[in-house]
Amino acid sequence: MSDIRIGLIGGSGLGAAITQEANGGVVNIIDTPFGPPASPILETNWHGLPVFVLSRHGPGHTVNPSQVPYRANIFALKKLGVTHIIASGAVGSLREEYKPRDVVIPDQIIDKTRRVSTFYEHAAVHVEFAEPFCPVLRQILIESAGGAANETRNEARNESRNETHFDGCYVAMEGPAFSTRAESLMHRLWGGDLIGMTAMPEAKLAKEAEIAYALVALVTDYDCWKHPPASQQTEKPDPFVLLSEIIGHLKHATDNAVALMKRAVERIAANPSVLDACPASHALKLAIWSDKSSIDENEIRRLAPLWLKYFQ
């Protein structure tokens, strides 16, 4: 029997959408060294695989991106035996071709956040992070979205018929306020394609926990680079109309993302061995640089679900 357990982290809209569709029981709040996770975790089953659903922003979306308990969320999923995470999150677009309502499977990230981004505060642990999103899990998502395994990125993007893009650089900003126009233009110059607030440190913590992680980004609108300064606008847009449009875009992208996740889990269930090559499963093998005999035993036990096997 496969030991694969899938974690689904829902962002704006998607957490509620998955929870409504899933039939299962709620796992009690998991105790972690970093406090409780943002929400109760729903346990369900898709295509014979255990699936655990966590709402990143808590019930009712009451936790802003800067206050999300990222370490508690990932640690709780690790304690539940989760081996692979497919996360979602709303993003703004930094490129004309990434349109509102599109779904993006990003492959790179630029981190501008100022959050604690490691579990290992009392040891020197350096995970390899050149590919922040698991290439194996990304490929499964790409194929589940209709992309051929041997397509180049541009070919996949141009031929996408279901408004899904198969690569993109995600700029993770602190928030909770949005970018200034100058920042938005700068992010474009950096090579950013998407702007969001939640993929970091989530992706890095998953790697430190040896959990494969991929992201499905939901484009809600164009970031402010595309809009002229207020002084140059001849007509003032109605903010309530704009908000309604964004919510509509999010709902549309969310429906597509849930369907994509289901197809990806179905593909995994049909061939679980495809995930054997996920590099995150041994991310700590060469990452613990501290003399292990010098690390406090209480700290080893405190973080036991993450790294105990490397001390035995």
C-alpha cells in the first residue's frame, strides 16, 4: 500500500471550495511547537489516497498573510504524515499574458517577505532551494492540465486551452498592503510574472520538512503596473465594481484549480511510484551542517517529526 498522503493548502476561496466538496472528518487541532495551525484540518479521501485540507487564512479568512502561522501549518501536516502538498493562492499578474481568471503553475520565486522562514533556529540547517517548487509534482500538475510532458514552456503556454500557464516567477511580498506602482514596475524588471503574499515561507518550510510542494496560483487581476496613476485617469473606476470583478475572477479560477487538483491526485493514485523521484523526500540528508552531537537533545525531540531519523 502506498504511504503517500496529500496535503491541500487552500488560500483565498479555494480552502472553502475544497472543504464544501470533501466528505470526511475534521482532525482535531494538531499541537505543534509553533502553536496550532490556522484552521482545523479536514481529512478526506480522493481516489483512494488520504487527503488533508487546511485553510491557510483560518475559518472565515480572518488571518492576514503576514500573520499566517506558516510553521505550525506545515508542522501539523508533517505530524499527520503528509508527504506532498499542493497549495493554492490568489495572485496579481505582472504580465499581459497572465490574464485574470488564468491558473498558473509557477516554477520560480523571489522572496521579499520578512517572516521567520526556518524551523531550525538552534542548528545550522541549509536545504537546497534552487527549485522552490517540486519539479515532479509540477509535472504531474502540468500533465493533468493537458500539457504534454515533452512540451517546452512557451509551447505549453501558447497551446494551453484551459487558461493554465505552465511556468512563472512568483514574487512573494510581505503585505498585507498591496504594492506601490513603483514596486510593481520594479517587480516586472526583476523578471516577476506574478505577485502574491503567501507562497513564502510556506514553500521553504515544506522543503525543510521534506515535503514535496507545488503551487497552483489563481490570477485575480493585473497588479497596479498596468493602471495609469490616479492623476492621469480621466474616469474614476468604481471600487465596488472592481472588487466584484476580482471576486468573480477568483471564483472562476478556483473552480478550475479544484478540478486540476482532483485530476492530479487521480493521476498520482493511478501511478504512485511517479512521486518516488521527488527531491524533497531527502532534503535534510546533506543539509544538517551542525555537529549533531552538539545539538541539544531537547531540540532534537522538539522537532522530532522533521529530523529525528537523521539522529538515529
